[in-house]
Amino acid sequence: KAPAMSVPTLPDLLSPAHLADPFPLYAELRRERPVFFYEPLNSWVLFRHADVVAAFGDKRLSAARSRGLAEAQLPGGSERLGQFVRILQQTCVMSDAPHHPRMRRVALEGFVPGILRRFRPLVQEELDRLLDGFADRPRVDLMREFARRFPSNVIARLMGVPGDMREAFCAWTAAGTRLFSPDPLSEAEAFAGQQAVVDMLAYMGELAAERRVAPRPDLVSRLVMTGDGAGLSDEEVAILCLEVVGAAHNTTLDFVGNALHTLLTNPEGWRAAATDPSLLPGAVEELFRYAGPILFGNRVASEDLELGGAQIRAGQLVSMFQASANRDPDVFEEPEVFDVRRRNARQHVSFGFGAHYCLGAPLARLEAELVVQTFHARLPGMRLEERELLYTPNVQSRGLQELWVRLH
């Protein structure tokens, strides 16, 4: 093991000051020590864009880390959270070949551009419905009234979840996705998260069985049809539905808040992106580069390897700091500037890279486009309130606790 570098301890990484602006530290680490073993995370950490991309594409770094995730949540978690581990081992995000590509091919069928174009009016309708609920108020917390509701409401509707089940569905999603954070939970929170995952999987199984008999124009029906054709078991189809929910929810919640704050602090760029269709796709990529919430992703070495000049042993964890890679000046000119006309914004790694590229990325892009346009059109006078920004105490995902704005 390499000697630990004298950098902030884990509590410092969780401090409000660091979460509010981790980027100066990332810039220093890219220059001075871009690869090292970091004791508080018990992991090798990578900060340069080239190293992060190489790690995501290296087949010797495995995504099968469900037991380690459970252990991080709870002492003895790989056994005590055994139901969660068993389910996780069958997902795309926590598996390797041959299981991963087999499941992923089916999941991607739900997110092909033609399918998402059909769902665009539904996403717009949900966005407008949420805005209708607060557009007449003088001030509002956009995290509470919009960002925490929009992703789960959208995916519930896309999956065809009936209206009377959406409250339970959203509660399961919120509780279950907490298990994917590297931050330790209390025993009660960990078991509640496991139960939420089990309950949602059971419900997805019931919904899939219904759609097999009576298909509808929703994502569950499409996944059932495609999964049956690929020879997936009933449980695998249900797990795939569960994973699609997670992929469409986890990143989007924090991203929406970060993106709206970025737009509010860059009004000229927002106006240009919202009113010029030729700029909008690139502006959305720039938002994911500049305001993407995921700080890092993890892999585990399946064999000894060399990466970025470091000798990594089999079984060791590797953390790829995507938020640092997205600000690497070797790739992005003036990386600390938000520029809706940036030509290479799509080289960001907010959705990962390679075989495990985020399943929910196409939907997240669609949602982002509609947020950029709709908020600008419907709330042209919206402005930030002058108050300190507080970020959620999460070492892996950077998101606002509140985002108070004046609407009129």
C-alpha cells in the first residue's frame, strides 16, 4: 500500500466548505498528486481526466462490488443486508460480463431516442404540473418543491405506476437509493433501505406480470417484451425495472438543483441556451460537465495492475473522481467557466464511460433540456435569494439542501 497523502481527512471532505467548492483541492491534486492511496476511503484515488477514462474502460477493474457497499453501510452488512446484496449482484451497475451485457442490452431498449421522443410530452406535462403548484408564490425552495419531486414523479409515470401507488413508489425510491451512498447509515436506516428495495422489487414483479398479460405504452411493458425475447427470468425483468428507476432518479435529483443554481448565476448563458435551439444540446452537456453531482465512482481491482503510475493490488478499491476530471484543463479550456458554447463539453464523464455508461443518461438529458427551456419561459423574473448555500453531507454526490428563489 502506498503511503497516505497529507490531504483532508474524511470529516473535512464532508464539511460544508468543501462540499460547497471542492474544485480548488481537485486542481491542486491533479497538479501535485493525481494518483495516490487515500486512507479515509481505503481506496486509490484518480483525479486526471485521462486516468479516470482509462479506469472506467479497464476490464481489470470490476463493477461487482455489492458486498463492499453493504459492508460500508453496516458492520457485517454483506450478511445482514443479504437480500439487498443478492438483488444488487444481478443488476447491470454492480455486475460484469457475461451477466452485465445481457441485462444492459435489454435495458437500453427502453431508452432509445425514438422511445424517449414519445415520452417527451409526458415529461413536459409533469414539469408544468409541478411549476403550476408554486408559480404564483413570491418565493420558493426549488429543492423541496421541484428537484426532489420531478425525477421520481417522471419515472413513476414512464413506468406506468398507477396514481394511487405513486406516493409509496416515491417513498421506496428515496429510501432504497440511500443504500447506494458510501456514507454509513444507522442500522435502522440500512434495514429500512433494504426493505424498500425488497418491496419495490416485489411491486415491479407484479407490474411486469400485469403488463405481460395486458401491455401498455410504458417502459415496463417494453422491458417485459424485450426481456422475454432475450430469455430473462421474471425476477431479472423485475430487477431491470428496479434498476431503471434508480438510474433515472439518483443523479437527476441533485443535478436539477445544481443546474438551476448554475443557470441563475449565468443568466446570459441561460437565455442563449433557452432561446437558441442550436445551442441547447451543447448547453445541457456543459451543465452536466460543470454542475454534475457525482464526485466519484468506484471499481475494485480483479487482478494486480498499474494505473497512472501506481501499482494497484487485486482486491483494492479504485475511486475515479469524475468531478475533477470534468475540470481538467488538459481537456477543457478554462474549465472553471460555465460556457454554453463549449465545443467539447460532451467529453465530460458525469455519466461514467465505457461499458457501464449510465443507463439513465438519455432521460436525464431530455429532462435537462425541458428544465432549461421551461423555467426560462415561465419564470423569467426568477432570481436567487441572498443566503448561504448548504450542501447535503454526502461524500460522493454534491447536491444542495435548499435553493431559495424569488419568483416575482
